[in-house]
Amino acid sequence: MTAPTRAVTIRVRRQQAPGARPHHSDYQVPATPHTTVLDALRWVKEHCDPTLTFRWSCASGVCGACGVMADGTPVLACQQPLGRAALGSVSIDPLADMPVERDLVVDLDPFHDSILQVTPWLVPSDDAPQGEGRHVQSPAQLAVYEEFASCIDCLLCQAACPQVGEDSDFLGPAAVAAAIRFEADSRDDGSDLRRSVLDSEAGYQSCVFDGSCSAVCPQGVDPAGALQRAALDLRDEL
């Protein structure tokens, strides 16, 4: 049996270039209960306005490319059902507190710069296996950081965080979660490179611990928990 179709209006924030004055365009799209925000955007681009610009790739909730704001909430466009719009309309905007390149595409360079500040790679210890040697971990050692390794860099947590837009020094929850992923890895010896960043206004000191970042994560990662963990670990070292 074919799912019923109804018309849903999507109101999309448009912006031709960085710094240009934004405006909104309304489009009516056919939707079933299974139609996603990404489906609607692709339908508009194909049938109404080929200039509409947005990011997407896998359409499976894995790559993290299609993050947008839907009715003010950060979501992956490919995972957010459109047909559940209670009032028959949905507002779609670029991720909050990020510079816009065009329409729904945001500039990722500031985020990449923030990630680099926390040394997001393994720093091997002096006794680490060399050459083709393997540094084997137990399942228990993997379990300590596995959650944080699931991050897909979708930036939903950054857009949900009330501090990212208010505090220019704060790296944001995604960067801190990336730091904890390696801090908790038994193979890593790079704590000294990260702690000065984590224990500063760029790190946990700017976090208000309201949990918005964790609530929107599509992978079930807990950035708020990572920030709390960083704060507790650093406090215990004092």
C-alpha cells in the first residue's frame, strides 16, 4: 500500500555568498511520513530551483555532511522526517553560529582549526612498537574511548551549544570530545600536548554543562560527558 502524500512547505534560508544579506524562500514539496528533509531539499533542487545549495553525501546518517537546522534544532537532513511536520511547514537554516558560504553550506575551516588545537591523533610513547609491530589493546581498553571514536564530525553538537556562539575562545564540544578520544586511548602519550588547551577558556572552563550537545548527537556520543570528564581529570591532577 502506497503511503499517503501531502504538501509540506519548507522555508529555506538563502544566502548567495559570505557576507551577503540572507533571505528566505518557500517551496511546496510532496511528502509522505518517510520523506526526509534531505529528500525535500533534493526535490526542490531538481524540480524548482537548481541554485539551492546544500551538502550531502551518503544519505544514510554516516558521513555527517548534511547537518542543518530544522525548526531551530540541529539535525542530519537525511535522518529527519519531513512528513511529521505538525503544522505542514518546516523552517530549514544553516547550522547555527557558523559562517555561511552559500545557502545551507557553512564554512568548516574554523571547526577544523579548532580540532587541530587538541592534537587529534595518537602520540606514541617511547616504548610503542616500532616498524611493523602492533600495539594490541584489550576489549576493555577499547571500550574506554570507543564511544568518542564514533564521532562523524557532523557539527550538530557545535550548533546546539549555547556557548559556541557566545564565546569565541571556546573550541566547542566536538573538539573536546576528540581530545578525550585520544586522552582515553591506552596507546597515547600526548596528554601534555592537550591539557593546556583543555584546562583553559578554550576547553572545559567555558562549558556551562547544559547537555544540549549530547542530546542532538546522531551517533550517541556524549560530548557533555567528555567535557565533564576533562574537568574532573584535570581537577584530580591539581
